Amino acid sequence: MPVSSQPPAWVADAIFYQIFPDRFARSGRAVMPSKLQPWDDPPTFHGYKGGDLWGVIERLDWLIELGVNAIYFNPIFHSASNHRYHTYDYLRVDPLLGGDAAFDELIEECHARGLRVILDGVFNHASRGFFQFHDILENGPESAWLDWFNVQSFPVRAYESSGVPNYQAWWGMPALPEFNTDNPAVREFLMGVGEHWVRKGIDGWRLDVPLEVSTPGFWEEFRTRVRAINPDTYIVAEIWDEATDWIARGDRFDGTMNYQLTSAIIAFAAGRRVVDQVVEGANYRVRPPRDAGAFADSLDHLLRIYPAAAQRSNLNLLDSHDTPRLLTVAGGDRDSVVLSALLLFGFPGAPCIYYGDEIGLPGSKDPDCRRTFPWNHPGTWDRTLLETYRRLISLRKAHPAFRGVGYQRLWPPPGTGGMLYASLREADGERLVLAANAGDDPATATLPADGTPTRLWGGGELTNAEGLRLVLPPRTGGVWRL
């Protein structure tokens, strides 16, 4: 039976919540070492906080109340790092996270609540502790696993703090030896990892740096094999640039982490409020600010380069474990976050919330963007922001026009600027107008659409008076049904 080139249908209705397991919730059920960092202390590059999968289970009702229906987990496999991108056992869940028992309970509890689960797949590189690489460290050129990696000379310099490692490593980092995926044995091992966790019940894979796996046919085979086990397996790629060649054909990835959309939204909604020092060195471009014309042009471009199936299946986000948090990027300006969230939830694709964003958790560059969730300090939560997220999630779930791909740019006309943006979303006979004024002055426009508007969310006025007349106060957005 051929593997479908179409993404799973469930993704179009998904609202994801990204969890960094060490920092989300600590249950006390996992076997923990004595040296854990205090939960509320600022995070460091190497320390552990002790979040675990049982802690996630205890907070599933929070996620249900928020309204999400899918979870994207950063890596959960055995690793000697708090972020677990340094994998040394791909077939077991890290004991600090509760091990396989916690994972099995997590899958059962999530699926019982209608929550999908996707895992982070790190298949470009392993770690120095990965058995086959460790065998090379012990046995040098006599290792039976030598061809699993690309080693240039001996002895292998795996722990030198300076200099270039004498083996192929991700970005030259000694801790991350790259797999030789041209080796059929390596390829078969990684395919088996993908299949194993799909059999264990996961609903998809988020693939880490997939473009750096250059072996021809690798991702085509990966898709074929995991989708043969579960045809509804979602496969989303971490690609920061435009990903048309990788998702348009339907034989590799269903969608991309849509950082191109991230850039456009923040540069428009936060604009001049973006703190340069916070985003310096970031992998996305949120400077210079964009007016509504440039923003709308960016959205038109994204919709033009991706086919409808990919538009529905892109993972759309405002921040992640790899970026500063939006609230901090915008200098603490809540309006920037609210406008950005509106634009995120009102664009085709699956929105993804980075844990804690819904309560205004701040965070600058790594590791600060990986702070713990302040469960014991509810007085620090931004309740207004929390209610905004809940209402926008509810709005998206209730209205098919926000979940489809029907999109029309209403304002500004091409070639013009200003700070007022409006679009029309359509699906299943429903029409919604979304509008946002990112400027510091009131804005008005007569939109090229017709109908009798009913407000669903937000501020401003949309009236039917010789056309649709839109009036929005500064830093305000709204949604109306026609």
C-alpha cells in the first residue's frame, strides 16, 4: 500500500504546546540525584531542574483547560544534558524523566484526553556517550563501529576544550559526533528508532536539523517506514529558511517549523519595540521593523510558495527553546504579544505555544529562554495574557475559517504601507475578518469585502456603511464574522 503524500488530516485542527521536559513540571516520582538546581533559580547551560514526564501528566488538565490538543516534546531519550540533544540511548526514555514507565503512562493519559504527542528526533548526531562512539574511544582504529562515524585520526580527541575535533562533529562541537548516514547499518538503526517510537504510540516526529542529513533518499525512506506503521504520523522539519523543496513534493516532510512567519509577525507586531541586544545573533530576522505592507507581502509570499497541504501542516510559532521569548524580545510589551498571538492563530497552519508564554514567562537568549514554569508563584502570572490565549484558542477551535487555507489580503493594498493590516479567512461557508493595528495612532480603512459584521474578539469597530468601514485604536486587533 503506497504511503500517502498528504499530511495527516488531524494536523489542520491541532494547537500545539511545546514542552522542554526538564523545565516544565517536577513530580517527585522519578528517581532524582541529590544535586538538582532549585526550581526557581535562573537556568544554566549544564544544570538540571528535575522536570519529568510524570510532572507533565499531573499538568495535563492545565493543557486541556488552556485548549491545546497536541504536545511537542523536546528530546526525552537518555542523554547527559538537560536539553537532551546529546543522545546516548535512542530506545529508552531518560531515567530523570521517569524512564519508559513514565512515557507509557504519558501516552495513555494524553490519548485518553485527545492529546496528540510528537517527539524530537535528533538523527544527524549522537553524543560522546553513544555506545558505538564510546567503543571507538576505547578501541581506536580496531573498533567494530568505526564506520558509524567519520574519524580522521587517532587518538580521538573527544574531550579537548579547544581546537577542532578530529572527527566530523555538528558545528565542530566535540560533544556531538555526526552519524555517517551513508553507512547502511547506521541508516537502518535510525530507521528502526523512528519505527520503534511510532509503535510505542507517538503521533509524529519533529526532526532536528534534517537538512544536515545529506544521504540521498534518507528522509524519503524515513517517511515511508514510519507512515507504514501509522499513516497518520506527522513529520515536521526544523528548517529556518524557506522549505518549499522539502515539503512541496509530499515525499519527505509534511511541514516546517515556520520561522519565516515568526520573523514577519514579530517585525510587524513588535516592530521598533524589539530589543536589539536580545535578538543579536538569533537565527531569525526580526529587524528592521516592517509596516503593514511589508508584513502582508511576507504572508502573500509564504502562501504562494507552499501548497495548500503544507500551509495546513506548517508548525507556526512565535518563539521556542532556540529563541528568546517574545515578551522579552518586545521589551516586556504585552500588546506586542497579544497582537502576535492574534496573527499567529489567524494564519493557516498549526499554531504552537512555547510553554509558559501563556502566562507571560520572560526569557532572553539560551539558557534564559528555558526557565522553569513558576507553578508555585501564580502571583507572577499575567492573567490577562492567559485569558487572551484561552480565548484565541477557543476562537480557532470554534471557527473552521481560521483552520482552513482560505485567505485574502484585505488591507493594505499592494504597494502601500501604514500600520493597519486586515485579512479575510474563509472555509465551509464561513467568512472571518481579522484586523490588527500595530501602530501608535488610530487607523481606519474601507475594506474590499461585504457583509454584516459581528464581533467575535478584540476591540475597534467594523461597520457596514458604504462598504466595510474599519476603525482600530492603536495597538489593537479584532475578529469579526461576516
